Amino acid sequence: MRLGVYQEGHASLRLIQTAAVPENMRADVLEVVGLETETEAQGKGHAKALLSRLGAIADDHKKVLLLIPTPFADKPMSAARLIAWYVRMGYQQIQEKPCLMARPPKRHG
């Protein structure tokens, strides 16, 4: 699974090797950072499509996706709504403060 920038429509994110887990786990855990959708395109499903595609790729490679949900100061979505959105996308809250979420790979077959 490649690291770097992923895009879908007007949404983009970066996938990085995380330092948030012990070194012996880093090969199986990747971190999603900087998920953004262009202002005029928000609410049209671009971020959802991007995370769905990334999730399918992670499933194929048996990778855990990790993220810290961070609402942007100029965006209308509250932290609670953002966390709920990620839960709907298959992420689980694994730590409360600071909030840390993970999406385990889904098993095929």
C-alpha cells in the first residue's frame, strides 16, 4: 500500500507511516492525516468516497488505518459530529483524550 497523497473528486488526504504506535507494529498501521474537501464541494460525498476507497485498499493489504479526528476551526462540523461520521465510515474510537480512532481491516470471504 503506497504512502502519500490520495484524492477523490475534491477531497484529498495523506497516508503516512505512523509514529503513534510501537515500532514493531508500524508495518501494519498507517495514519490518515489532512483529510480535506474544498469548501465549495463539501457535503457532496467526496470525503466519504475517498475514505471508502482507501478502506478497500487497506483491507486488501490487511492494514489498520489510524487517525486523529480534528475539526477545522472554520468548518461547521463539531468534534462530536466528526467522530460520529468516522464511526459510520468504520472507525472505532480507541482513545478519548486526545481522541484516537482506528479502522481495522475487514476480512474478505
